[in-house]
Amino acid sequence: AEAVYHNAGAGTNAATVTVTLSNTEKAKNYVFSESDNIIILIDQTIGKATINGVNQTQGVERNRAQSVDFNLSTLLPQPESPKELGIVTYNPVITANTDGVLGTLSYTSGDILALPVLSISEAGKTATVTVTVSSTNYADFTATITVRTELTQDDADIATAKSLIESANHVTDQANAQTQEAAKAIVQGLMDILIHNGVTATVNGGTFTAATAGTPSKPNGTDGSYTFTVTLSKGSGATTTATQTLKIIATPYDATQDNNDISNAKYVLDGNSYEDTQANIPNAEAAKTKMETLFAANLSGLYVTIPSSFGLSGCGNSVDRLKSTLCARFLSTPCVW
């Protein structure tokens, strides 16, 4: 009968094997037919023990042709002491490369395998190298090297910058962005503050809508906007953000100066007298028109309205008076008020 004995240190030489029966209750019912209680098995071969290799993954930079040194000894298992693999040789073969990650292998011997990585733009693309390992004391076994394209640190920095831009709230005041060129400059300045780690940010202009400042009738005005994208680059990596919007906040109406102007005008009106002939001011309507014309000419930017309920009333034989909030008085020729 054929017998196979696994001993990692035995090699493949023929050997003489001695079999003895143990002194057990059942064993004493049997005896060897050969003399000296020995069975000799002739021409039996001791086979090598089996063992499994250690599969590995080798990351490589995407978008870059390169030669990557891989240490084949990392594929080797560690037998239980005192067993050992003995002398080891390798035979690497590309067994999967549909993504075109690898070029042609050029391997002769030794622990270092140069992986000829081609330039692949996408991350996550793979190739497989299957290595058959032969050793003195163990049966041949295989282990695989999975070569995978990966994002680089530059890619990670770009991704961080893109996330910062797309999650930020871009806002400026109307005074800072009154033209498209000014709005773009504001955005570029914001990017220069926001982006770090050597990432270059280039603003791509879009649509500009100017803000409209507030007025007395619409104090908050109308906000404007500027749409844009940003192209980010570092090393061999580059990407462009989704469309972003810079909000341009309208300058609100400020009544402070207008109130000051009105107060000053009231002071001027209250402290001056005006005259005209009675012939030119025959009635209250004429006086009202005269006053509004006078104010329009001398109080630039102010709107002055005299209530139409004003009237002239007799005040002696030679005096007519116009009762108004301006206390304008009409006298007989020359008429002074």
C-alpha cells in the first residue's frame, strides 16, 4: 500500500518507516507476521506539507506612471517552529488587468518585484499578479498581489477644499461688489482665505446681478448676486466645484442724513423772510405755488409740500395773512412773509 507522510523538514527522499503496535488492550490480540515485529514499507515517498500564502494589496498613485518595488517575501507564511520553508523561489504572472493598470512584468529572481504601473486617471482600478512560490520543504503554493489605484494626498487636499467651498456661505456688501469684476475679485479673495495646503483655486465667473440700494419707499433695497465655480488643483489632481452664489447685500436706506437735511431746511425757513407784491399773490393758492417754486429752487433734494387747506384772512385794512406751518405772512405792497 502507498503511504504519504507530512514532515516539513523531511525533503522528498525515500525513507524507511517503522510501525509498532502499542501495548493496548486491543493491540495484544494482533501480532506481526514479520520477524522482530517490524513491517518494512519499501519505496514509499514522503510528500511535502501544504501551506497557504499571504495575499497582499499594493496601493499606487492614480494618474501617474511609475515603477513600484514590491517585496515578494511579504507573501510568505510563517510555519510553526521549528519547521521552515527552506529555499524559496517565485514565479509572478499577471492574471487580471482589464483596467490596464499594469504594463509588462520583467522579473528574473530575488525578493523584489518591480510593478510597472501605468497612468490611470481614476482611483479604484485594479490588476492582479499571481505569484507561485516554490520552497524546499513545502508544496508549491500561490499568493496574489492586488494592485489598486488610490487617491493621493493631493487628491485628499483638493477634496477638503471643495467641501469647504460648497458648504460655505458666500456674502458681501453692495459697496464691495458694484461690478462683475469687483464681485469676482471678492470671491477670489474669499478663496485665498479659505483654501490652504497648497491647493490652487481659480474662480470661473458666471452671472452678475447688481444690488439696488434702499430708498425711502423700499428701505432694504434689493440684494444682488454673482454665480461662479472654482477650479481646484494640486499636483496631478484637479476638480471643479458645483455652481456657487455670492450674495450681494443691498445697502439699506439710511434716513439719518435726510432727517438732518430737513432739520437744516426748517431752520433756514423759520429764520428767513420772503417778499413779493400783492399783485403776484392774490390768493392762498398763488402763495402756495410761489412757496413751493421757491423751495424747489433753493432746497435741492428736498420735497416741500404746503397743505392746500391754507387760506388768506383779513388782518386790518392793509394786511392779509397766510396761516401755515411755516408762518408765512403776506403784507400789503411790498408783501413780505
